[in-house]
Amino acid sequence: MPLIIIIVLLSVLKYLEVGPLENFSWWWIALLFGIAFIWFEFGERIFGMDKRKAHEQMEKARQERVSKTFKKK
């Protein structure tokens, strides 16, 4: 996610021609977009990060249900 924030920030700064990004090529930003795409499409699956995040969310929801159930009694 930090990669996406950096890419968007660089894109906005390049579009507005702020500071040293004025002479920065759009190809570098396009390359970063490509790297982010490859990471989110393939990298997370290879390392199992997509499943881990889903498992953590399910576990958190389960813990919340359990704590709600026992607090009512």
C-alpha cells in the first residue's frame, strides 16, 4: 500500500510540475505503476500474503463475536 501512495504522490507532483519532478520522465512513474501491478497480481499470491490477510480479518471478526457474546452474559 505504501507503494501506491508514493506512486500517486509522484504522479500528482509530476502533473503539477513541482520542484525536481518537473524534468522527471513519465516513463519512471509508468514503470512504478507496472511494478505495483505485478506485485499485487503475482507477488502477494506467491508469498501467500493475500490468504494471510483474509485469515487475519476472519480471526478478528471471530474474536469480536466471541467477546460480544461473553460480555452480554
